[in-house]
Amino acid sequence: MQSRKSVQRVHHFADDVESTIAGIEDKLGLAVSENQKRFFAIKLLERDSKISEVLKSAPNVDAEIKALEDKYDDDRESIITNERYQYISSIIGSCVKKARAGKETVSDKIDRIVTNRFLALPIFALIMWAVYYVAVSSLGGIVTDWTNDTLFGEWIQPAVQTFMENVGCSEWLVSLVVDGIIGGLGAPIGFAPQMAIVFLFLSILEDCGYMARVAFIMDRIFRRFGLSKVLHPIPHRIDVVYLESWQHVLSRTKRPSYDNDDSNKYPMWSKASCYRTYRRLYHG
């Protein structure tokens, strides 16, 4: 009868994290087989909500989590994610060769400024102020005034009024259509150019990758309100549909199998390209 081969791990976390995982493994005891203990220990450390469906009595690991979070001055999810991406980076570094290895790109230089631990939020506030100033006060104000005063006030309403008077419509009907319907619809339509300009600027910020970096900056604050990974740069509206849809994205309908310790089956929602930004923001 062949002896059972021990599970060989190629990924090792930092010493403090490994020590915490080992302590949680000891708490699991005989409830989990030896080759699955590490996987379950990490899931308990991450407070995976599905772990209670597998373990009848999950051990309390609050003390271990608090000690680890105090040690790293970060939350458990970010700590584990950071360790995973360190391993990913080590693999990429050993098998990918870059022509300009060791040289900072323009993107790296910009990241050092816009993701600076102290300057990131003031820069974000300044950029959002500039977006809203252009969209509401300067360019947006000019377009809105032209839409309300010229397009509706001087062109559409007088033209419709003249047409209805020429065909013999009564005064109350003319007033209803011109002042009520057209005037009433013209007021909210006048804000459409401002919103178009706002979303144009926001799409530019998203396409250039700035909003992804701001998400890392704001994630720690949002996490306190249960809105981790949520960033909506429209402060004057509460988009319930947006939040609900984002929570739906974060819910994993197809869970990984708990039968083996295959970390590749566990979905990673963050982009690998964000790892450098996270390290620069929280670890210098």
C-alpha cells in the first residue's frame, strides 16, 4: 500500500501571517483533514461567509484577526490579498523580462504623486472640484444658459406660439403648450448638457485609470460603512441601483470547491495591475 504523499505548498505568506494561520489550524483540530486545514484557516481568517455552511462549529478567531490587523495596521482582506499578489509578482518577476527593467515609467511617476498617502485625498478633491466647476459654473453654465434662454426661450417657444396662433388656437391652449408643456420640459432638459460634461470627464478619469487608484484610497473609509470596493464620484445623488448592482457583482454565485486546497479556484476580483498601487499607498 502506497504511503500518502504530503501536500507541498509553493506559496508562503509573511512570517506573521503564517504564524496566525498556523494558530487557526491548531484550533480546527480534527474537524478538518490535514491537507485542507490551511485552506479552511485562510477562509476563517478572511471571515468567509460560506465557511459556516461547511464547518458545523467554526472556531472563534477574532483574537487572531485583531492581533494581525493591529500588527499590519490594515484589514484582514487587504493583508491576504497583498500576500497573494506578492506571490503573483514573484512569479511574474521570474518569468517575464522587461526591456526597461528597473526604470520608472511615466505612469509610475504619476502614481507616486496621485496615490501618495497624504496628497491623494487633496488631489482627488481638487480634481472633483475642477470637474464640477467646468461642468456647472463655466462651460456647463454657458451651455445650460444657451439651452434654456436661446434654444427654448427664443427659438422653440416663440415658433410654436406663432404657429398655434396662426392656426387659431385659443389663448389657454397656447399657454398650456408653450408655457406649461414646452417650458416645463425645457427646465430639466437644460441640465442635460451639464450632466453630459460631468460624465464625459468621469469617463476620461476612468479610462486613464485614475478612478481605480482612487478606489484604493477610499476603500478603507468605505469599508467602515460596508461599502468596500465601491466608488461613486457623484456626491449629490444616492444611486441605490448602483450599490445593489455592485453588491451583486461581489456576491459569488459559483463558489469554489472546498474539497481541496486549490487557491486558483477562488475568484480574485481585483486587477493584478493594481498591486503596485496598493503597495505604494499602504506600504510605501
